[in-house]
Amino acid sequence: MVLPSSMVAAVASSAAAGKNPWLPLALIFLLAAPSSVPGVMMDPALHGQLHSLGPVELLWTLGAVFAVLAVLDSIADKVGFLEKWLVPVSTSWRPFAGVACAALIGVAAARELPEATQLEALHLALTETRHADSLWLGGSMVALTIAVALVFNWISTMSKTGVRLLLTMVPIPGLKLAHSFVDDFFAFGATVAGFAFADTLLVPALLALYLLLGVFTGPLLTRLTWIHVRIGWSLLRKMFKDDAAPPAPPKWARRWLEAEGLGGATALPAYVYRAPELGWCRAGHLVIADGRALFLSRVWWRPTAWVVPSDALARIGYADTATTRVVTVVERLPSGALREAHVQLFPAIEDEVIPVLDRATSALVRVRLDSQSARAALPGFADRTRSVRFLPQERAGSLRLQGLLTIAAAIAGGVLTAGVFVPIGAGYLASPFKRRFLLGLLVSGYLGLCVVGSVGLGWPFAVLYASVLNAVALRDLTRNALKARLDGFVDRRAWLPVVADRVWVPPAGLDAEADRWSSAQEAETTDGTWRVVTRLLADPLPAG
């Protein structure tokens, strides 16, 4: 075996600490405390090394304490009052737990390295040299073990946090609970496998596969986690901020902007889930100046920007919804095709955003939302009559009918089945999104099985989830109706599409003078509360 079994066990337990930071430590101490354990549970040589770490009483005590914390952490994801105080502690402890696991196993193994044999007095210098070499080798092995283990701990920690954030965007009950059980199983299985099969090819092969997957998913999930950390920090800043000046960009961003001749431009903190030339999940700054737009971020610690020059800029839209502020930049490619990217602004007070956008778009023309100038610069508008994905406005269907179907089916199904089966998204049947109707039926069936399988105990949660998901379906239908009303077409792939309430185009993109926006015009409804939804349900979408 090329890799020492102690290093394999340390790496496996450190990866497990990224899921449950207390469980691998509990297993280390509980298995190390007895004078012997079956060979199927731990390699005898590794057990002897760990058993000599300290007094037996101390090992039993630490094992018991960490075992209790491991159990609490396991159920914390499933019990609300535990989640509030233990999950933040566990999240902060995960990197240190990975180091602790690797250090414990690495130090225990290093203490068992062959000592220099005692020689005669005439060879004392040689003995000291060999002893120094042994200490140097042991310290190097410990450092290498911790370094390798940290890589796996980082991959494991980011996968848990990033996947948990992704699951919050999917309103299906049970996913978070299932993910919690999978994490617990991974933590236990990785630790036990590292101890029992460290001297075989099985665990190193699985670790190599995990590393290969982590190389691709780890950076992405790390960036996603960092975006949500920035969102939380921005919310705190928004809560306590008094002035309306946007925050100054970091030094690296200022240097890049000055080098590009944009030293006086205002950079709005923003992030993208996907952008050309930048990839997925990037945090950075949005800059609009001199008729061009760019999003600046760092890729491999080097400033990298997606730049849309003035001659390629087709449209800029700004949407202020109940939950987020989005700037949509549309670029005209050399082939003539249109490409758009949605830039999400970090939470900020309104006075930071609107004045900056008004100044930044001074070289552009603000147009009416439903004008030909605004619509022609949208990807899909020109293809609405010949595309399967993009449909004309008339094909959007009646929002009143869709809403009535959704509400009536949910009430009727819930009453007839005593809440066991509540249809979700029945209104999609009268819309271009019929696949979502089938998906809603599957989720309704899943909730019904949860009620039956729990002998009725899950009934309140199933009814609550069905009500929430029907509200989300109504929201999606409403937003798509708004898009059809203002943008003139429907995108069958759009889920909760963002509808701009301000649109700017370059002067060359102004189709007619009548398309210019005027402050005297009545503002179009682009988003709103349930009162707006109710009004839209009572007002069928006009054709044409």
C-alpha cells in the first residue's frame, strides 16, 4: 500500500467532519478507549496508536461528550429549537473538527515511527542525527496528513452548505430531511470505512472519486455559499445604514476600473448565478457607464469581466420585486442573436440603486415597457410565431381561468379527501406549462403518501405544504401573465420570470418616438402583493 493507513483514516474522518463535525471525533475516542477492538472495526496497528493518545478515562469521557453532541447535531436539522443554536456552532466548528481528526490520527501514527537504535558512546552523534531525522519525518507526515485532510474537509463542508442552500430553492417537503439523513450516513460510513479498510484499496479509491467530484463541485458550492454570506451581510448593512451612498468597491476592483478608464463610475455590489465568460455563481460588481455595461468579478483571484460594449448593448432592464432587485443586460452577438444575463443586486436601500441607475443610463433612452423598442431587444420575441419554446402573447391563456382552476381544484380535492390529496397547480392545465401540471400532481401524490404513511400525523404539514405550493404556482402563473402582457410573448422554460419595471435601450434601438417613456404615463404593474394578484385574476389577459 502506497499511502499509510493512518493517512487514509485521517482523510476519511476529516471528510466526515464536514457533514457532522462531532461524529468522527466521538468514534475516534470511543474506539481508541478499549484495550482492543475487533480487527473488522479498526486496523490493530492504528488502534494501538490511538489507544496510546491518553489515559483510558479521558478517552471514554471525550468519546461520550462528542457522541452526545453528534446525536444532537444529527437531530438538530430535524428539530427547530435545536437548529437555532447548534447548527451555527457546528458550522463554525467543521473546519477545526477536520483539523482535529487529522491531527489526532497523524500524531498518534507519528509517535510509532521507528526510533533510532541506541549505539555505542562513540556513535552518539550518529544516534542524535537519526533521532532528529525520525522527528523531522514524523512532523512532516503529520503536516502532510492535515493538509490533505483539509482539502477533503473543505469539499465536504461546502457540499453540505451549498446543497442545503440549493434545497431551500426547491419547495418540496422532505428533501431537507432526506439530505440530513444522507449526510449523517456519509459521516458515519466514511469514518468507519476509514478505520476498518484503511489498509485496502477500497477507501483510497472512494476518496479519489470523492476528490474528483469535489474538484468540480467544491469551487461552485463555495462561491454559492459566499454569495449567501454576502447577502446576509448586506441585509445587516441595509438595516443599520443611514446614508445612501453605495459601498466603495475593493482595491482590486478600483484598480481595474481605473485602468479601463472607469475610475469615476459607480460599481454596485451584485452577483450572478450564470454569466458569459465568468461561469456559475460569481459575486462582484455591476458597472454601467458610457453606454456600456460590465460585470466585474475575480476568477482564480484575477479580475475578470463580462463586458458589453456600447455597440453591442441591446437593452438594460431593472426589476424590483418583493424579494430581489435584478438588472437584466441584453447583448447583441456578432451573429445577430441576443443573449441576456440576470445580475442580482445585493440587498441595499432604494436610494442607493435608483439614482445610480438613472445616472449610469444617461447615454441610453428609457422606453415604455410594452413598446416595440423594449420588446424587440428581448431574446425570443422575434421567434414567438415559429418557436416551440417562445409563444405569442395570445397563447398565454386566461389568468382568471388559471387562478380559478388552481383554487377550486385545491379546495375540492382537499374537502373530498379530507386533506389527504390536495391538487397542486391545477391552473397549469389551462396554460402553456402543462408539464408543471403533471409535476404538481406527482407532488400532491407524494404528500398524500406522506399522510397515509404517517397514519395521519403528517396531515397538517401536508395541507400546509400544498397550500404554500399552490401559492407559488399562482405566483408563477401571474408572473408569466405579466411577462406576456408587457413583453409580448411567453417563455415556456421561464419559472417565476423577472418582469422589468424600467427599460433602457441605446438611441439606435429606439423604434419610434412614441416608445419613449414619459413621467406623465401611468406606471405598469410588474409585480406586487396578493392584492395585485387578486386584481389580475379578475382581469383576464387581453389578446394581442
